[in-house]
Amino acid sequence: MTTIRIGAGAGFQGDRIGPAVDLAERGGLDFLVFECLAERTIALAQQARLADPAAGFDPRLERRLRAVLPACAKAGTRIVTNMGAANPRAAAARARAVVAELGLDLKVAAVTGDDVLDRIGGQVLDETGRPARDLGARLISANAYIGVGGIVAALAQGADIVICGRASDPALFLAPLVHHFGWAMDDWTRLGRGTLVGHLLECSAQITGGYFADPGVKDVPGLAHLGFPLAEVAEDGTAVITKLPGTGGLVSRATCTEQLLYEIHDPARYMQPDVIADFSGVTLDQIGPDRVRVAGAGGQAPSGLLKVSVGYRDGWLGEGQISYAGANCVARGELGLEILDERLREAAILERRGDLIGAQAEAPREVRLRYAARCADRLTAQSVAEEVEALYLCGPAAGGGVTTTLREIVAIASTLMPAGQVPVRAELEEVQHAPA
């Protein structure tokens, strides 16, 4: 039975780049997938695009591509990623520029269609119970979780790098399997199994011991040199999860079980754009060191609805911190909180919270005052941060180490939209090299 090798090059926007380079160089991969989006990430990307139409994609896109492309091109490894975030076309253009600068002969495709801001107005948001249009000018983004269709189309056109926006996380891994093996889009069992593979790989090192390690309870060797995972997937959808030899971490039934249960509400009905996956019968067998065979997933026809992540402006955060150390530090910190509450009593604050970090310790020698408030406007949020800073000379004795934060809050809500209202396109362009 033929198999293909799929590696996880990232599990979030801030993930490490080195382990992905190692996979590209030594993994013998058919596909390398970078999963870099979260609900808040894409809302912030939309906000960046509003400020600059050429922005809105992953800020580490160029760094990641420069790091892995030479090895991927040499090995024939194709890349699939959602680093397009709010602007897949601009991301693809940047990728083509990198490919050209490196002198490589690669095709780049953008997958578009997940942005449904122009169609979201009448949809009722779960969190507010009201139509999205009621947010008015506060509404900044609406992105549907699309399935494999656009990615499969791009791969069929010969794309070596496929860049999309808000796709379902497992779909990034499922699409290469559908493309390579020619799975039918109503083969629910294989689609369910491919979704399982994607779900296990989507958080990168979370299945090789990262976010798992707990000293003395769940020990993980070589965590400082953690390797990212890869899957050897057979045509029937069964797979072996493993990592590169010589890398830190571990792949075990325990690491795979924790990742299997991650973000799962009903294991028999894991709702995805292309299939409702059934993980209730999944088996995990340790067949060797750092090798776990996964099987037993199934599936049924999808609901026909796509989840939509909606971003909107929800005020401003003003925050300040200051430390008090030495004798009577807790009492001085408590006095600081009382002063802030009194000085900000009349401010247009929607929510506020004050804490003394470290005050619960036995005989604390130092506490850190943190005061944060969600405010109706920027000026009020700025005043919160400034009042904390003012405690230097207008507050208790011996405060120090003030830090302040001021930022606009982007909140996230969700709703469902019929999949038929979300057409998806694959847009492929050849890289233009400068004449020799």
C-alpha cells in the first residue's frame, strides 16, 4: 500500500522555524503544512489590512519561506499554509517574490473565498443573539472556515505552494491526501480518517511533547530541541505519527491521546466543512519508539453549514503594572489599588480589574500590582495606564518597574452560513524570473 509523508511546519503564528527546516531537509516529505491561524489572529490581520491594503497576511511568511524553500524545492516537497490570513493574494505575491529572489522554479497559488464580510449582515451571532449588521462600523471581519476544495484545485493545477486564509485546520492536511490519493468527496470514511490525521498534526509540537511536558508527572526528553511531527499516511487513511530521529520530544499514546481530545466536544461528531468525522472508534497503537499507528476513524456527510468567525471592535484596553517590594509590600500594593479605583471612579470604564500578583505567597517579599480596564474610548484607556504610572510619585512608597499597555480590543463572535454561499477559488500564477 502506497504512503505519503506529511509534516507539520507550524502549529500557530509564533511557532519556531528551526524544526520546520529540519523537516524540510531530512523528512523526505511530500507535503509540509504550516497552520498559523487562530480566531483572534485573523481578526487582527483584517485590522492590519484595513490600515494597509497590501498587509493582512502572516508577518513571518517571508522568513518561513526563505528558511524552507531551498530544501523543499530540492526534495519536491509541496507547501500548504493558511499564512494568507486576511489577504491570501498579497501573501501569494510576496511568496512569488521570494521564490524569484531564490531563483527557484515553483508555482504559487492563492485560495480565496473565505472572506464573507459582504454577506454576513443578516446572520445572527451566537455571542450577541443579534444580526451582525447591528455592530455597524464596529464590524471589521467575517471569515468562513472553508474546506479542501480550493486547496485541492490549486494542487491539481500544479501549485508547489498553496496559500489560503481561514480554512479549517484539519483541511490543510486533508487536502493533500484527497489530491494525492484521489479520494472521492463522498468517501466519508477516508475523509474522516484524513481529518483525524490533520487534527493530530495541526498543533505541531503539541503531539511530540510540547504543551504536554509536566516534570515528574509527564517527562519529555530533549524539550529544548523538540522535533515537529510528521505522518506516514496510507491510501486507506490509516497513518503512523512519528518525528525525525535525533530530535527531542516523544511521540506516544499519551501525547497522541491528548491531542486527539484537543478541542473536541463530541468525538462521534467532529464537525468539519467536508465531513462530520467520527473519532469514537479511534485506536492508538505504539508500534515502536516515537511511532504511533492511528486507525479507526470514520465519517458521515457534512452539515452543509460553515462556521464563520466574526471580528469586531469592542473598546480599548488600558493597563498598567507596578511593583512593591520589601516590608509591608502587600499593604502598599492594596493602597495603590484603592487609589486607582478612586481616581478612575468617574471614568468611562466598561470593565475593570485590579490584582496583586504574588500576594498569596507565604510572607511575600514583593508584589506586582496590575490594573486593567476595558474602556469605551482610547483616551479613557490611556488615562488608566497613566494613572498607574502616576503612582510612582503620587502613590505608596517605593513603587517601581512600571509598564503600561494601550491597545484596541478586537472581539470574536461566531455564526453559521450555508456552504453554498461561500464560493472558493484557486488562483495560480507563474513566478516571473528576471532575464539572465
